[in-house]
Amino acid sequence: MAASDPDESLVRRVASGDPAAVRALAARKLPRLMSLAHRMLGEAAEAEDVVQETMIRAWRQAPSWTPGAARFDTWLHRVALNLCYDRLRRRREVALEGALEQTDDGPAPDRGLEAADVGRRVSAALQALPDRQREAVTLCHYQDLTNIEAAAVMGVSVEALESLLSRGRRALRAALSDMMEP
């Protein structure tokens, strides 16, 4: 019988309360069970919990273990897999519950189309500006440079930059006036 199940004598010793047998069984089974649970769950902490629960069940089952029905190792792996599937199922249930309770606070689908249209219009209006005005607006509003930094980049005085910005903004406002709220 022992030849058909290499763990039979060890399980019998665990059932009789032999602490050395418990350690030996753990040393023999933990690495493979840990590998299995970690691959199934993808998280080390959850895998450790599953392996711990599997070993507790093995310890509790040892006194009533019937040799010959199935190999102990097969049963142990099945227990570990079932515990992993239970955790994976709970993850999906939690994810579904959360999904059902959540509302989409984002913009309506047509808002994306409107935003794309606005973006195209602003881009076209920006492209229509004279080069120096477009450069000033781009540096200050899109690159977030301060007026001093933008003036230095453009090689102009701060006053000249502010004049370019003012004319550029006025031109943009005029080009996009139909989009402005009253």
C-alpha cells in the first residue's frame, strides 16, 4: 500500500499527533503548494493564506484519511485548487458588486465628440494666428512657461511678449466667438 501512496505512512504519523511528521509533511508539500497557489492567484499573501488553510485541512483530515481512495498528494492539490477558485470567485463577485453600484460620472458619449470638435476648432484657430502670436500663446498656455521664461525663449522683452499674447488671445476669441457662452 505504501508504494501506491508515498505519503501514507507520513499521514498516519500526522494523524497520531507526531510533531516531526507534521514538520516533514509541511516541508515536503509547502513549496509545490505555494507555487501552485501563487500562480493561480498572482499574489504571495493570498497564496500563503491558501497554503495555510490547505495544511490545516490536511492536519484535520489526517485521522480520517482512507488510503487507496486517492493519493494524499492529489487530494491536497485539489483542496488547494478549490481554495484558490473560491478566492478567485470572490474577487469576481466583489468586482461585479462594485461595478453594479458605480455610476459613470464621466461625460456622456457625445461629449467626447464635442470635445474633439472643439479641439479641432481651437487648433485651427491657433494655426491661423501669425507665427509670433502662436508661439507666445503656445509657450504660455500649452507649455506652462511664465511670461518671463517665454520672453527669454522667444528673445523678446516681457512687454513685447504680453503684447503678442494680448493680440493672439483677441484673435482666438474672435475666431471662436460662436463657441463662447453669452
